Amino acid sequence: MVTLKDIAKECKVSFSTVSKALKGDSEISAETQKLVQDMAKKMGYHPNLAARTLRTKRTFDIGVIFEDKTGAGFQHQYFATVLSGLQTVAQEKGYEITLTSTKSVKGYDYYNHMKGRGFDGVAILSSDFAAAEMKKLVQSDIPTVTLDFFYDKKHTAVMSNNIAGISELAEYVISMGHRKIAMIHGENTLVTKERIDSFKKTCSMHSITIPDEYFAEALYNDPLTSGEATSILLSLPEPPTCIFYPDDYSALGGIRELNARGLKAGKDISIVGYDGIMLTSMMIPPLTTYEQDGRKIGATIARNLIANIEQGDSYKPERELVSGRMLKGGTVTKIN
């Protein structure tokens, strides 16, 4: 079995340097980290988790909570890329990740379950953040990081920059001449509130008032409810010329409804999505959308959670914003 001492001998560095380099410790230069990590890989080194657990009193296992109302789980590309980014960094730091749930259960005791599983920390990607049992977990002695929900300055949250994303999309749509712009939004969450507020603010800056009937609710990542909302908007006495969707999968439900009415996105009516999944980039025309940087978001979650685990009371919670980019696609047509 290859040991740290073996790697240290080959790299001509100390045992301590090898140990820190394999953890990605900032005390060790990037050059030395790469030297040690490459050598460890070449020699087939695998850490003795049992010994490390006894020595550090940690399991080196991170729990991941993902719950959504549609039950799609990580079939959704955006959340799959978040998980990929999280897993990559966790493995680089010597941690494993374990998916703990995919659908919420009322009254579920998250804290005792996570404590019983011995997780060093928990990444909460999607859940009912307002639930009492979830608050109990976040306020407990188990380190947590939340995605797109900020409790307070005592807890770390990694936020996709929804305000900037929606504003950029709205600016583009308005620049293409649209004034009758509707928004189908997801259920009542912090993300939804940020997006609606950003949408209204951007439109207001251009002296555009959006009537109440131009707002419709659907479930995130659910083509069925977004298709129903699209039908309602198109049946208005003055239908919109452009419709915002809460995500790209929802936009697909809207496109299906448009097709049923003999309408073509990007020609007869304009639409925009959100997330930037590969599927909608392959459409003809490609969907105009905002691509969230899922891998960077996942990596940021992992780095913060592991820092919280390893630094303990000295760790300073953060509220980190991660921006993406707009993909113009071809589903927004220019009008006079």
C-alpha cells in the first residue's frame, strides 16, 4: 500500500507538505500541490479512510439534500451540473458525497437523520427552506451551505445571480422592441421573488408597466403547468408579444402549447427561458435563455462547506453570488 511517506520520498518534500498538498491547503504553492497530487495519482495512492476517521473524528462524507415538487431529481441538467461541480471539489479535498433525499416529507427530522448518518456537513440544494425541521438542521452544530436561500449572516449561502440574469434578459427583450411582456414564474420562493422584482424594476426603468394578468404561476421544471399558464396568457384580450419562462424545461411546455395553436417561437411570438440547458441550445431556433454556471455554483458550495467543516468556529460565513451569461438564441424576434 502506498503511503504519504512514499509520496514524500518521491517528491523530495516533507510528510507534512504531502498531507497539506493532498488537502489543497493554501499554505502549499499551486506548483507543489500539482507535483504531489500527480505523484499520488501515478503511484495509485488511496487514503485510509478508517484511519483518517479515527484520527480526525470526521467521516469525510457530505450529505446532499435535493427535493423538488416534480420529483425529477437530478435528471434536470442544471442541478446535475451543480452536483458535478460539488462532487469534483469534494473529491479533490478527500470527501465523498451522499444523496440523502429527492422528495420532501412533511415533518421529516433532517437533523437527527443527518446526525445519525454521521455527515460532516450538508449541502442543501433544494428544499422547503422555511420548514421548521429544515431551520432546525441549519441552526444545528452540523455545518451547512444552502443554494439560492439566505437565512442570515451566520449561515453561508451560494446564490445564482438571478437579479442580474433576469435584468439582462429583460433589457435584451425590450431592446428588440417588446412592450407587452409576460412572465410565467415558479412557486413562491426567494428565487421567484428576486426574479419578479428584477423583471418589474427593469421594465419600469423603460416606462413599461406590466399588468397583473401578465404574471402567471407554474411549477419550476414542469412543462405541463407552464403549458397551461401559456394557454391562459395567449387567451387574454391583449396577449403578450413575449413570454418569460421560469426555466428551460418549462419553456418546452410553452413551445408545445404554441405549436398546438399553430404559432412558432421566434416568429409569431417571442419567448425566453432560464438555465441554459444543452437540450434547448439544440432547438431550431435555439432558445433565448440565461445560462447559470452550475459547475461553478457547485464548486463554490463544496469549498465553503469543507472550509466550514475544517475551520470550525474560525470559519466566516459568506453570501456568494455566482453570475452566468445570456444566450441570445433565436426565439426573440424584433418588432416595431
